[in-house]
Amino acid sequence: MNIFKIMGLQKRLLQDKGYNVAYIGLYGSQNYGMEDEASDIDLRAIVIPSLDQIINRTKISKKYITEYGDIDVKDLLTYYEVVRKGNFSFIEPFQTKWFIGDKKLKEMFSKIPLNLKSVKGAMLEKAKAFRHEYPSKKKEIAQWGYDPKQLHHIIRLIDLLKRYDSSISYISYDKEDVMSKHLMAVKRNTHNCINSLTHIDTSSFETLKTYINNTIFEYELIPEDYKYIQVEMSIEISGYLKSHLKLEVNNTSIKSARQYRTFSQVIPKNDLKKFPELKQYTGQDISYIVYETVEIL
């Protein structure tokens, strides 16, 4: 099925759940030219939080597992806090050609430079996952005792560092490239030949960790004095949110609640005026909650 068609279906799924979807971008094998018939279509979505959610500081961060692939959903403020740190996998959905939604968001986030340390951190996570039996990886673990897809990611990310460019978050390979064929053979463990293909000691997490650290050191992929400076876009994000919330503000009731306990003391005059029924409890130790609504016109 066409990727854009699936993205449209996934957007409607999120809208049916009540989300105000601003952007959906693809991350994963299709971007790298590493997809095959077994590949999912994984997406990241940015949604606009409601005024109520902003006031109450309600964070939206949820993953939906669907028949087509995973959808990682985050509100704009939450996504910004992650992507501003240069995490390559969160920049990727804004550098892909497969996206639907606001081009302004694509323009803002696609320019965030790559954080080299996020790439190394991801490789170490892949090393930990190599022999871990996650529910979705039971078949691979049962067949080989490891998940070859994790090793292919480690090799791919090392190649990304070797070709370092702060403006890109992934390498897109031509399917006929030697590197592409090598990575695909590792990913699918063709003929159970992962060791002969890579010559990497995959016996444990520690050996994989050593391989990653040695490779980074040998090729000087991350300078010893490297320090990433987080991107500051607070003004742009604030302005973007304001423009999207104007219509909602014009038609929104803001509800709040406050709790009060008398401790056998006098009930506040304003509360007695609003709620005459409280007079019967004068002098008693009671607690009550007042719900208030403000209409913004």
C-alpha cells in the first residue's frame, strides 16, 4: 500500500481519538532504502495540546501499535524538549520526504543539528537489545538467539558517524550499493551468516559495547571535547502555539476547582454570598470544593 495513503489512515485514527494533528513524519527503513516486504511503516506525530492541557501542564506522549506500524504521538511542547537536544531519531521525521502536515514545523525542526552523543547512545541501546527477548522479537531469539536487526542498526549508525554532517540525521542508500546489500544481509541474517559478514564479536553486550567504543575511538568519530549546544526555539514554538490556539480561546470555557477547609472558623464571605447553603455549617469543621468557570468571549 502507498505510504502516503497509510499516513492518511493513521492521521484519521489519531483524529478519531481526539488529537489535533499538526504533523506526521516517517522514521525507519524506508528513509534509509532498507525496507522490504517485512518492514513496518513507523511514524512520529506532533499534536497541538488544548488550552486546558497547557494550563494543567498535561503531557501527551503515547505510542500506538497498529497493523501498519507504530505511531509515536507527542504534543508540540514535549516533542520540542526532546528534539532540541539533537536526538537524531526525532529529527529524522522532519528530513524525510514522507510527511503530511504543517511545512512550517518541518522547516523548523529539520534544521536542528545532529547530536553525536545521541547516535552513540542509540548504538549502546541496540547492543543491549541484541540478545534481549522482547515480546515482538521472540521469533528471532528463538531462531538465532539474538535479533540481527539490532546489529544492522549499529553498523548503519557507525556509517552515519563516519560520514558526519550535522545537517543530516540518516544516510539514504541506493538499494544497489554494496553497503546497502551488506546491511540488508545483516538485518535479515541471510543464511545465518551474520558472524562471517561482520566479523564482530556479538557474544555479549560487553563485547558489542567494546566494539562500539573502539570503533568510535579508532576513527575519531566523536571528539573527546565534543559538546552539543541545545537549540533554543522557545519564541518560535510559543508563537506557533498562540496562532493555533486563538480560535480555541475564543470558544473555550476554562474550568478550575479549589478546596477549602474551615477548621471551625468563619466561612469566607464571598463563598457565603455565592453559596447561601453553607451558612448552616457556620462554626463547624468542614471541607468543600468550589468549581468555577470562566467564559472567554
